[in-house]
Amino acid sequence: MKAVLCRAFGPPDTLSVADIAEPVAGPGEVVVRVRAIGLNFFDLLILEDKYQLKPALPFSPGGELAGEVDSLGSDCDWAKPGDRVIALSRYGAAREKVVVAESDLIAIPDELSFELAASLTITYGTTLHALADRGELKPGETIAILGASGGVGQAAIEVAKLMGARVIACASSPEKLAFCRDKGADEFIDYSREDLKARLKQLTDGIGVDVVYDAVGDKYAEPAIRALAWRGRHLVVGFAGGEIPKIPLNLLLLKGADIRGVFWGEFVAREPEAYADLIRQLMDWAVRGALKPHIHASYPLERTGEALAALASRRVVGKIIVTP
């Protein structure tokens, strides 16, 4: 079978496609025939050995997948061949078949396509965990979303609106903000041209925002924190801007505010039942049309490196999918 392999840490163009032996399921495991793979910014960080997760070489990228159960090992409880499932793989999904623990699988409703299902696990899962569990976002509150046109940004717009919040989308170009408008955001800031703190204060009549959803970090984190309201919550989701910022702690003291970490992978590992419930909620919303993941582009498996390069270019709006 075909697999995309990272043999040495580096940029996406160092990936290669190879024929490898088909996997065999062990006790409690399932072989899944992969139909769709969701790519995310952290896939790039793993490839360059810049992420907290450090797989042994060689490995395949791809942190989330959707597909069909192909075969079973012993001691499996519910899965059967042909079942439509999703799984959070963290890495390793960019192959025609993968082995997954049955306990890590969640069934996909028949009404949901593989491509849309593979768009939900990380971006929307991270977002619902961030907004509901870590941010405690309430109806009527105002949230600022940094990097609002990206995969997690789009998810944050949709989920925040479903939760009854007022959404301020922050992105780096008029084109990206137009996309955010289409996804339902209420207000817009182009932080490549506008002062982020000043505009957030202006749009909230000087009060500040209740929650900041920050997947960007870098130079945008501190002005966003300075624009928090009393008892505001700044959610640290990622650092797509490059640098991990150093924040003056007096800013939190003066506002009675919080910085709260959002570590999706660790949440999944530590609270598997809560994770499964969360994913089922997202799939239910998607089936009902309340969530509409935007797929920027779909690539065949052989072009996974090209797909990741597109993600690295920062020109992507929404999600990149690979389909073996």
C-alpha cells in the first residue's frame, strides 16, 4: 500500500511516497481504510521537529482521518467491516490504511461525508473544547478570534455563533475578512493595517472583549490581552504567527483576567468520554447543517507535500483535505 513518509525532519517538499507492507490489527485494534485526512498547521511543526509531539522517523503526517473499517484484531467489541468511522491519529494518517485502537474510533453518521467528518476532529474539536470548557463562553458575550479565516478560526466563528456570542473576526487581509463575513462573523479587524487593541476597544465601547481565541500568538497576543474586559479570558490555542509571546503578568492582575491553555491532544488522552461526547455533538450539528466546514482544497495522497506547502503559505482559508 502507499504511504507518505517523513524520513528526515524538514519542510513539506522533503516528503516522499513509498510502498509499504499493509498493517495488521492486533488485540483491540482495527485496520481502517482511509478515505479522507484532515491537515492542520501543527502537521508542519511536527515535520520540522518544532512541536511537543516528536514521532520516531520515518513517520507519516496527518493527525485526523475518516474511513471504513477494513479488518479487526481480536477482542474488539463493536466495530465491524464496512463501518464508517473517524479517529484522532495525532500523526500517521497519510496512508491508504492505518491501525487504530477500537477505543479511539467514533462512528460517522451516514449523512456525513468522509471529507466533512475529517474536517471536524481537530479544528472543530479544539474549538468546542476551547470555547465551552476552557473559555466558558456565554450567550451575549463578545469574542475576538485571531486568525479567523484559518481552519480553527472558521470553526471558532461557527461554534461561537451557535453558542450565542458576538464575534469579532481578526485576520490579515480584506479577502480573508470577506470569508469570515460569509461564515457569520459580526465585526471585522484587519490587523495588518489596523491597531488591534484600539479597534477591539472601539468595537466594544471601551469595555473590551470577554474572550480572545488566539491561534496566532506572536505580536498579536499582547494587544489582544490589553483589550480584554474585566474577568476576560485569553485562550492560548497555538502560535501560527511564529513566535511564542512573553506576556507582562501585570496585565492580568489589572483586569482580573485569565490566560487559559487549550491542549486538545492532552484533553483527548485524559478525558476520552468527554472527547467522544464533544465529537458526537459536532457531528450532530454538521448533519443538521448548523456547521458547514469550508474545504479550501482536496489533494490526492501523492500530493500531500504540496497540500502541506499550501497550508504553510498562509493563503488557505478553511481546511485542506487529502483523499487516498
